[in-house]
Amino acid sequence: MILETKQLTKQFGGLFAVKDVDFTIEKGKINAIIGPNGAGKSTFFNLVSGLYRPTAGQVIFKGRDISSLSANKVAKLGVARTFQTTNLFEQASVFDNVVVGHRLRTKSTLFDSIFRTRRLKREEEQCKEKAIQVLQFVGLNHAVDQRVANISQEEKKRVAFALALATDPEIVFLDEPTAGINPDETAELSELIEKMAEKGLTICLIEHKMQMIMNLAEQIMVLNYGEKIAQGPPDEINRNEEVIKAYLGGSTSA
Amino acid sequence: MTSIFKSRNIVIGLILLAILFPFITQNEYFLHVMTLAFIWMIAVYGLNLLAGYTGYLSLAHAGFFAIGAYAFGLLTVKAGLGFWSAFIIAPMITTAVGFLIGLIALRTKEHFFAIYTLCVGYIIYLLVDKWEGLTGGVRGLIGIPAPSNIGPVNLSTPLAQYYFVFAILLLVILVIYRLIHSLTGRTFIAIRNSEDLALSLGISTTKNKLLSFVLSTFFAGIAGTLYACFIRFIGPDIGNINITFDLLTYMIVGGIGTLSGPIVGTLLIVWLSQNLQFLQDYRMLIFGPLLTLMVIFSPGGISGLFSQWYAKRNLKKSAKFTKAEEQV
């Protein structure tokens, strides 16, 4: 168990976006969160990665309560994430976009930048090497020097993965990694996600593509109206009546 | 590789041109206009660092320019400090004020930040204008000393002052260049790009935004200080919101978030308005549409247009190259 939430709750005004969610993420596995639109999946991600502060409950990462830490501190501890929209800088090259990903592991200050100190040069080199390494890992060797505006949606997703990996994370949260790309590309991205897990990374993703999730994930949590309605391995989730009801609505015979 | 040498050649050529400029024109008025343009450029570089590279549009820039100018004026005229000590302390005072204002201003974002800083700028202007006991109000501040000698070098002639301001401009550009092309610059750009993404990459946005803000006020302070000792008379008008919008125009026309933008924009607009002086305030009839067209058709300004053209040309070249390779 690498990350755990206890009674995690987020309230916006009178609305519970996430309510009393207990979830445990096993180390080195691929975990998934599914649920209908507006079920609170993204809010859950924002809570875990520190962008939102929980109204109640705790997020525990490697035995440490991180619920009150700001997002940048959470990232430093080894929790990385991607966003539904890729948020990349379109006018810059793929490489330039990814270099900054390793910034959190460097210590160079303003002084180093102005005087081009040895530390800055060393750390810049380190960031660039890291960028090349993660771009290779996600299979973008060919696009390193291309402008982000000129690459495909699927490649942009890979750049976002590379950015997350450049932070040297232990756990990666992927927010709808295959939204807006075609089935073939989806399969390729699934392979990449598996490759990340094989490398020892813990993965947690939000996804709408059921078939993909069922093949990929080892553990699934289902959210509905902010509450956890099921958790377990894919075949169990597949048979769960409440999940079927939430997804298809109405009778369980559907 | 060749392109590096090319751009280096361009930079060396421009520096030589700037050095030779006084001998080319032989006109003291042109020299004066050029020196002033250099001072504006320094201020625009400060604005560009914050608005162009970090994504926070501050409309208090003229206010900080005025703080630099008045700090220098008051330190020399009223406190009787020597030229060089005042020259160093004035930008530091500006930076300190910038730090305090930045702490509060940066709690807002986007247009709220712009509106907040607009108010801050106006309050600074009002303070300068109405606090007669300190600033002399609308009468302004006179008797500011010209730069005193550096050893045997006399800095009182217009020619010497031109080179003095030019040297400081070069230093400012060097510092900005290094900043932008370092991890610090990449951090600023990441914040401009998406603050949430920057945060989740472990970047402390609060700290880096404040750093960028403080730096931008520092450059405004230097520009203000130079203005005070070059013009040697300052009135509250230099803190007016019009100055902020002038600086903004220079930056946008030149190219927001580009390294050469502040030079291109400032030179273009300053000389254009010199040559159109016979039109008086009707000049704005030209600048207004120019700015609008720029924002619509080339948000990256003139520099942005150029680099776009350059990138396209390179793309074509490399496409040709790979085609040729395939045929072989």
C-alpha cells in the first residue's frame, strides 16, 4: 500500500463532490477510478495531488499525511499527475516542454541563473538528460525537436506522460489519458501504461473506455455522486449490480 | 550551427550600429531621443519578464518607474546623497516596494491581477502628485544631478550619457537573456503556460511569481533612476497610466514574450512618433489601429511574426532535405 485515503471528503457549498471515500492503492499496480460524468473522479485526483484541500478526511502517502500540503510539495514527495487537457506550451518544442519537468529536483536559484554557475550548468544538463530519457521511454525520440503545435493528439498525451515521469515520481495519476484519441492509439497508450507499471511505478488512472480499463487495471474503484460504490478486481466490478445500475440506470437485469 | 553564428553576427552588428549611431547622425536631438528610447527599453524588458514570460500583466509598471525616478531624485536633491550611492539605492527601494506590493497583488490572477495593479499604479501616481511636502507635487523635482565621473571618464556630455545608458541596457539584456535561457526562465514560462501544471510539476508558483514580479519592478526602478539623472527634472506625469500603456504598446508591437521584442517595438514606435509629430495627438489614430491589427493578426508582435516565418522556412528546408534523402 503506497497511498491511502481515509474518509476523504470535498464539499463545494452544499454539494459533496467527494464523500467519505476510503481507497487504498497497492504499490506497483495499475489502479483505475471509473464512474459516470460528474461522479467526482477529477475532484478526487485534485485532492490527492494537493490542488484542492479536503473538507474532511486524509490522504496518506507512504505513511505520511499529505492532505494539508500544497501541490508542489506533494509532487516533490513523488506524486505526479497529468491533466485531462494536456496544457502544453504549443509554440515550444517537445523537448523544451519536458525539460522543466525535472526542475523540482534541482536547486539552482536566480543567482545561479544570472552568473551561469557550475551548479546551474550541471543541473541544466541533468534536466536535459532526464528529458531525453523520458521522451525515449514514452516513444517520442522522433518528435523531440518538433513544435508541440505540430504533433498529434496522441503524441501530446505522450508528452504529458513524459512530463509527469520527468519529476521522478513513485506514483502517477493519469486523468483520462486516452480521451479524444482513436482505438488503435488507445491500445498503444495502454501498452505504455503497462510499461510504466513494469518499471515499478504505481499507476492510478481515470478512464471512460470500459474495455480498456477491464484489460488494464488490476484494481478498480467506482465512484457515483461522489461516493465509492464498489472496489475490486475487474471481473468483480463487471458483475457488481450497483455498478451496472449506476452506469445503465434502472433495473439490474439490464 | 550556422544559424547560431548568424544570430551572433546580427547581435554584434546591432551593437556596432548603436555604438556608431552618434557619429552617423551628428544630431544631438536624435541622440537624446535614442538615449530615452534605451531607457524605455529597460523598463519594457522588466514588463516583458513578468507579462511576457510569466503571464502576469502588471499595469503598475509606470508607478514603479516613477518610484525609481523619485527615489533617486529625493535621495540626491533632498537627502543630499552622492550620485552613485543614490544610483544604487533607488532601484533597491523600488524593488522593496515591489516586494511588498507583489505579496498582495499576486493573490489575484489574470484580469483581476491587471485591474488590481492598475489601481496600485494609479495610487502611486496620486501619491506622487498630491504629496507636495515630499515630492513637490505638480511642480516636480528639479536640480537632479547628472551622472558624476567614473574615474577620468566624464559622464556629463550627451554623448557620454548615451554610452552610459547603452552600457546599462546591454547589461540588462544580458541578465534577461541568461534568465530566460536558464532553469529560472523555464520555470517562469511553465507558470505562464499553466499554473496548475507547474504546481503539479513541483514548482512553487507563489515563490516564482513573486520573484518575477520583484525583478520586473527592479528593472522599472533602474529605468526610472536613469530617466531621472538623464532628464534631471521629474514630474508626476512619469507615473501616469499613459506611460504604462506606452510601455505596453512597445512590448506588444515588438513581441510579447520575445527577447528582441522590447527593442523592436520601442525603436519602431519611438521613431514613428518622432516622425509623425506634426500630427500631434492625432498620431493615436495611427497607433490605435496598428495595435489592434497587431493583436488580431500577430499576437507575437513583429518578433513573433519573424520567428514564425523563420520556423516555417526551416521546416520547408528540412522537408526538402528528407525528400532528397528519400530519393537517394
